[in-house]
Amino acid sequence: MATIKFVLNKSQHQRKIKSNLSMLMLRYSHQKQVTYFYTSRNLEDRYWDDKGQQVKRSYSGSDRFNIFLNKFRQKVEDIINDLMINGENPETARVKLLYTEQKEGVEKKREYTFFEYFEKYLGDRKGKIKHATAKTYRTTVNKLREYEKYARVQLNWHNIDMDFYDDFLEFYTSIEGLINSGFGKNIKNIKAIMNDAMENGFNTYNGHNHKNFIVLKEDVDNIYLTEEEIEKLIALDLSGDKTMERTRDLFVFACYTGLRFIDFSQVKPEHIVGDVLRIKTIKTGEWVNIPILPAVRVIMDKYKDNPNNLPESLCNQTMNKYLKKLGKKAEFNDKILKIRNKGKDRIEEVLFRYQMICTHTARRSFATNMFKRGVPSRVIMNITGHRTEKAFNSYIKISQDENAELFKEYFSKSA
């Protein structure tokens, strides 16, 4: 009777160096004959569930690993089944030969360098992922090319490991002077490419799955504007500078709709249905229905002669420049300690509040102010388009003092 089972076997080299890794093999037994198929994967014994024939969930990337194993097993089973359907004996040697021929034929067609696969990955997803997402991957490619020149190395599958990780971090933060959160975004993209290549049989190296090959993140101490501060912007006399006035009005519109710049800069007349703004967000591709609040209605009445009842949009860079001028004019002069990490170094910088205002401040302001008003998080999320509480909570920027005051208000209402 034919049996198929994954087993862990140490290679001679692994035994010699007393490695804690073992080769993961698929063992096929039939009529007292046994043959092995190497999965090109190595694993520590503690991560293998022999009874369940799968990688344990405690292993980082276990889902992807198990999907790969299922596909690998299926390939061998398909060969065995095809032989039996045709009335042939699925002898171990015959199955191994057919598998090898099939594998060699595939490998001849599928030999990609790391960067070639990067391009294939983006090409296969053209039109399926957002332009902004594709742009982040392109940024990663460019930064890796810069790193190659600096380190005088040629990156490929085999050297995307912890040595690369540590050296790339040093290059990114110390040589380039960039911050950890940006480094983390690049690592996230690299891991996505490596995992995709592994799942599809193009890459057999898994150095990127080391427990310390992590996506660095940090809490970003961005600001929001209170409704009182937004009122101060509305009260500014900007009649002598139309660009400043347009910037202010667009920003206020965003503060009371929660839209991203890419969305509020492309509002069309058909998006306005009575007292609701109904728009499909570009980043997530989800439809959101936003009630037109009084502050928004004032702006739309002001620009009623324009096709979309809004001022003509500016580019993001120009708008950010003018927003800082507006903040200075509104005297948002309190000082804020901004903290960033560059590698292992902690960078502290004192900025005026107006220096930290940007187009995205409006979206944070909307989420935070609606939260402070007592609007349930789920209701706000349906408007902002956030899919998870974790992502939404990163937008709530209330201080400890504000949090204490909110708690007292909620407590007094429930008493």
C-alpha cells in the first residue's frame, strides 16, 4: 500500500556542524520500496507537528509554509494517481523519475534572479494593486540598488539573510540618515517578494524568515487639530491670498469628511448625492458614505459655481507648504518634541506645532474629533474606511489629559 509522509532528516553536513535544522523531506513508500523528495526547505524540529503533518503556528510564516507543503505533496500525489488511472504500477523509482523530469522542465522556465522576480511580481500585479502601492515597491528596488553600490555586493536569493538585514539597516539609517519606519516598509516589501517566490517554487532560501528579520515599526507622534483650532483657521481673513484661501478651505473640507488627499482632491459632482458624499476611495477601493456636515456645506455653498462645489485642488507638496504658513498665521506656536529612531539612535527634535501640519492632519483630526464627540468607533471607521480597530486607533491622537477628561465625561453620563 502506498503511503506519503513528510519527515525531518539531517544531512551529513547538518550532523557534522550539529545544526538545529533538518531537511524537510516527503517520503513515499510503496511495495516495500522507499524514495524521498526534498522540499528544499529546512526546519527546526521544535516547529514540526509530525501528527498534523504541518508546520506549527509558532513558526513565523507558518501559513505560507504549509500552503507550499500542500502544493508540494499534491504534485507527487498527482503523479501517483495519473499512473494508477492509466493502469500502471506507481513504483517509487517511476514516480521519482517523472517528478524529476517535471521539476527539471519547470526549473528551466523559471530561473529568476531576485531583481528579475521583483519585476515579475510587479508585472503580474499591474492593474491589480494601487499605483501608490506599486510606487513603494519601486522605491524599495531603487534603494536596494543604491545599497548594492554602497556595499559592493550583488544581491540575490542566497544573501537576503540576517547579515544583509543588519548591513542594510546600517546603510539606511546611518549612511542615508533615514528613519526606522521607512526601513521597515522596505523590509515588508522584501519579505513579500521572498515569500511569494518561495510559495511558487522560484526561491529555496528562507533567510528572511529568521526571527530577527523583522519589520521595524514605531509610534508616530503626529498631531491633530481640535475643532477649536479648526475654527481659528476658518476665522482667518485670507481674502488677499487666494491660494492660501483655497488651501484652508480644502483642508477644512477634509477635516469634516475624513478623506485622504488623494480622494478629496478628486471629488466629482456625481459623488454628491443630496446630503451625502458617496465616493470610492482610491487606496482601499471601498465605497464610503459621508454625511455632509454644516462646515462642509458652508464650503460647498461658497464654491457653488465650481463643478464639484469645491475649490480647485492643489498638488500635495504645495498644499503642505501653505498649511504650515496657515498654522503659523493661526498662531499654533506651542512646541512639540518629535522623536524618531535611526538604527539604534534616538533622535529628538523640537518643532513648533504649525511645522507639523500636513494634508493628512485633516484625516487624523476628523477621526479624533468625532471620537471625542462620542461617536462610536465602528461608525467612524465606516466613514474613514479603516478595516481594523488597530489601524483606526493609530489615528486617535488625544493626549493623556484629554483622555482623562473623556473618561470623566463618560463616567458621569453612566452614573
